[in-house]
Amino acid sequence: MECNFACTITKLSRVPISGKASLNGHRYLRFGEFFDGTLGASLGIPFLFDIASGDYGKLWPEYDYESWSAEVEVFHSPMAEQPMSIELMLEAIHWREINGRFERKPFLSYPFFDPGS
């Protein structure tokens, strides 16, 4: 099962813009709050990014732009006959059952998105 809180119409705009697509004279900003995984945290971490800036692309040093699967959360079924390989979505956060509990494991480390990992 897969749950994607970041795959929205805005995501479909952000990925090509962060990949240097034509801006046509527009400016693209992303703002909101990221999940704070710090124990006891009750509020998110506020952010504001200019999507077309080089700084935004540097948040994903492997690609220099926001990838399609960044911020996707994948829940792996412990009963799957053929489990999904994490290599199919490297940037995703993967949830797996370990010793009867689901544990959250980011495959790649993005501390600006996931300070609690």
C-alpha cells in the first residue's frame, strides 16, 4: 500500500520547474510546514522556497531538482507475496513492520524534510 501526501497538482508543477522548465515570466513559491519527527513536537517546521532557485534544487543533491518520489511515504505490507523493492523509489520514506511495529525509515537522508530521522 502506498500513501502519498506530496503527490498533488502542485507537485506536478514543482518537479518540472525545479528541473529548469520555462517559467514564462512567473514565479513559483512553495510554503507550508514540514512534519517534525522530533519526539514531543506538536507543530510542523515552517518553510518558504522559491522553486526555480538553484538553492531549491540543491535540496536534492543526487539530481539537482525535486524528484517525483521525494516525500512519498510507502507502507510495505508484511503479508506481501512479492514485496516492493525500496530501490524503485529511493527518495521515498519507507514504512516496514519490524518486530510487530511499523518503523519509519527514510532511505535517503533529507534532514530539512525529516529532522526526526
